[in-house]
Amino acid sequence: MNVAVLAGGVGGARFLRALTETADPAGVTAIVNVGDDLDIAGLHVAPDLDTVLYTLAGLSDEERGWGRAGETWNALDTLRELGGDGWFALGDRDLGLHLARTQALRVGEPLSAITARLAAAAGLELSLLPATDDRLRTWLETASGAFEFQEWFVRRRHADAVGGVRFEGADQAGPAPGVLAALDEADLIAIAPSNPYVSIWPILSVAPIRAAIENRRVPCVAVSPLIGGRAVKGPAAEMLDRLAGGTTPAHVASTYAGLIDVLVVDPADDPADAPVRTVVTPTLLDEPDARRRVAAAVLDVARGPVPA
Amino acid sequence: MNVAVLAGGVGGARFLRALTETADPAGVTAIVNVGDDLDIAGLHVAPDLDTVLYTLAGLSDEERGWGRAGETWNALDTLRELGGDGWFALGDRDLGLHLARTQALRVGEPLSAITARLAAAAGLELSLLPATDDRLRTWLETASGAFEFQEWFVRRRHADAVGGVRFEGADQAGPAPGVLAALDEADLIAIAPSNPYVSIWPILSVAPIRAAIENRRVPCVAVSPLIGGRAVKGPAAEMLDRLAGGTTPAHVASTYAGLIDVLVVDPADDPADAPVRTVVTPTLLDEPDARRRVAAAVLDVARGPVPA
């Protein structure tokens, strides 16, 4: 079965792991957010792509929730000792990946080709794609001003309430090679339990990707990132509350209006008033059994009705 | 006593350590080669400045001869595992310094100001200056083509015989702030036992620096980088043989024609025919006592005759 998955970082990575543990990884294509990529001293850092890569390669630090297990921090410690701006936590091994990516970008290789090479080098069996090879940056509008994603999320610890999001570069951004083909050849399109606004909307801001999903001939299923109206990690609940008016499955579904046929929700949430069919199953992706149940519920949607 | 020192990497760093162990470091200004600086994935690496900094801060790996002691290599190992181009050995702590420098360069701080900050953060008491804040790159002309310094030195292991050197950017390069003042206020100008062609000539390729030394009112003393006609480290002897016709003190002195009044040479070398006064003393800078003798011989020149 071919599954095309829209995914952000941590939630996306854990969902992709569930899916590739349950279905044949060779049929899975991950279309990953690059709106929170950033530039550190000229190095191109792609946190969501890297979180997916580290998680699926078994390299991630599960306890900390980001970065690599067994990481060392000598570069960052030195940077800080020397009075540099060490606001973004770069591990030494993580830096090696950023160096490899940036070397290749600087000689003109597209991000998608680099990502495919890195994924292969890390032993990944699924197809890992950035949503776009073009520059795309998520900006958060707050009462304190507009901030790029990582500035808001990491440096300001997402303390500023978000009044709106916008995606710099979306007008000029095209889908990365392979993205439209994956959506076209999919038996199922899935949206990972990621933050709709800052993980999935940047992907959808690339107009041909959004159009391909709007015009899908196969079901599209989203997994809600909320459990009991709260996010497992990150500011999704606060953002839904403020930007969609609440944190029920109906509010989650409203962020994907016209794009999904099914929403997978946790038993802790009330599916009443959801504008799409809901499937109720525990959605916490912590244990292998729980992961497999969520993946099975999602894959089962492919056997359901096809959109009109 | 104020001493202005022209210096390259390893030989320069060891000589500066000898000098600052013997004279008041506050009076010493190091004017350091930046012709072998390089760009790695956009990071600005300045090997000679860093070797001086690490050596004087007591951070260098004496055994290996470059880089930091107790260094780790996780970024480089990862870069290589991922198929990146890991030809230049970047340690993790070393990377932290390159990140700090590059961050500052990218917001417009000049290299000289950054270097002063880094030197202060590392506890250095002497003044550490790049020869220029402008882009200057040493190129080696060989039978296999022209190569930038590190390409020739590291990647090709300086195996190609050098037919000539040139300094890209020298026409446009000005002395870094502080360089001409240090030369003007010096009681003594010294040239470290560095490779004349690839460590000292790049500094002298900045025309106002060369002019300031040509028009000096105080003695200028060079320490020969050769002992018994051989280099302690690196390709200085091969280059002198090929470009100056030999490896005697006379040949070394010929690379500094019009610029030096005294050449300090090792007892293993024959000072006959040298066009300047020679001072004979063991020049190996390995032991503290040996270092102090060389430094004392150099400082003693300040008490000698002043150039006409």
C-alpha cells in the first residue's frame, strides 16, 4: 500500500515510525515541513527533517524529545564560552549532518536530493521528502511583533500568544520533486498528529500540494495531535484555542476543512460536531502496541469510502 | 618593550609563546597570516589565528601539532558517515570557535574585532591581530595547476612542487586596525620562524604593511624556520630549495630582502654569505629553556644598531 504522509517534527516522526512498523516502509512517503528550517552561522538546519531521520534511524534521544541519543555538546559549549550566540542547541553529531547538508546546498544540490542521500546513508527505507526545495519560512504574528518559527519557539519559548501565521516564500515555492507523484500514487493520504498551524499548514501553503489534496481520489485521514484537548508536546492546544476557538476534534478538523475525510481522535476527546467521520482509538504513540493500533486505524481508512 | 611579530601558524605560535614567556605579553602584538583561511560549508576557518590562540591559551594539542587538546570528532565522523566532504579535520570544540567567528562576521563585525574578543575570552594577554580584515588567499602554482593553500597543503598533502605563490585579494587588502600602529610603536619588529612564502609573504603582500617594515626606524629580526637546512614542520625547505635556490641562512635571508637587519640561525646552519647580520643560537622551540634563549636572542636585537 502506498501512503503519503504530511508530517512535522516529533509527532510526525513518531507517527511515521508507527506506520513503517505496521505497513511496508517502501510504500511510505513522508512529506515533511521545512517552514521551521533556520540558518545558524550559514549552516542550514532542518529540525523536522532531522527529527524524522533520527527517529526512524533509531538515533533520536527519546527522553529529551529532540536531537540524537549519546550526543556531545563540545561545539556548543565552546561557542558559548567564547561569547557566541548559542541559543539554538546544536549537538556535535547533529552539526555533522548540518555540515554535510550545507556543503551540498552550496554546490547547488537541491534539498530533496540531499535529504534522499542522507536518509539512505542512515538506512531509512521510507521516502523522505521536504515539502519544497524552495525557501519557505513560518512566521508567527504576536502582540510583541512577528517572529520566525525557531525565534518564537526556542528563543522566546513560545510564550507569546499567536494571533496568526504566515508562510514567507509560499507564493514562489513549488513542491519538491516526488511530492506530487507520491500524492498521486498514494492509496491513502495521512496527516500526522503534528501542530496544524506550524507543522502542516506550511506544507499546505505550497499551492500545488494543497490542490493535490483538495482534488484527491483517495481518502485523507488526519490524526489529531490533541489528547483530552491537550497537546502531547508543544503549543498546539493554545494555538487551536486562540485561532480555531477551541480544542475539540471539531476544532482540529476545522483546520483541515476540505482536505480530510476522517479524523482519528483519542477516547479522551468528544467527537461530537466534528465535520468529518471520526475514528476513536488511543492516539498516544509511546508504546509499540499503542503505535501499531494507531497505524492500523489509519491504514484501515484506505479500505473505507473514497471521496466524491 | 613593544614587539610587533609577523607570524604564521605552528612556528609562529611557538615563537610567540617563547616571546610572551620572556617579555611582557602586554607589549607584544602578533600580526598573523590569514592567507590560508578557508571556508567550510560557509564557516570561516582561520587556521593560523586559531593555532596561535590555542597555543597561547594552553589549549593546543602539542603532540599532534595542530588543533585542541582533548578534542572530540563527533561532527566530523558524522559528516563522513553521511558521505560529506570531511577532508579538513574539524574538531568539535574547534567548530565552536568557527561558529562564533562566523556568526559575528555575518552580522558585520570585522575579523580583527572578533579575534580580539576571542583572544580576550581565551585569556590571552598579547594583542592578536589578523594581518588584514579583507579577503586574502594564498594560491600555489604547481605543475598540476593552481591550488588554494589548504587544498594544496591538506587535501593534496603538499605533494605538488611549488613554482610560485600569489596572494588573491592583496591589491585590495588593507592592514587590519592596529597593525600599522603596532609596527609604528614597536621597539623591535620580529618575523617568526614560519614558512616565508606561505606564512609571512601573505602578510607582506598587504602593501602598507610591507612599506611600514621597509621604512622601519627600529631593527627587524627574523628567526630562520630551518635547522640544518630542514624545516621543523612543513614544506619550507622544499620551497626554499626550489624558489630561492637553496636552504642556507643566505637563502632564507633573501626571502626578506630589504626587510630584516638580523637573522637568527641555528648552529647547524652555516651563516656564510648571509646578506644581513646573523645571530647563532639553537632555534628549536621545544623546551622552555630553549624557547627562552631564542626569545632572549631576538629581544637582544632591540639593543643593537638601528637601521639607517
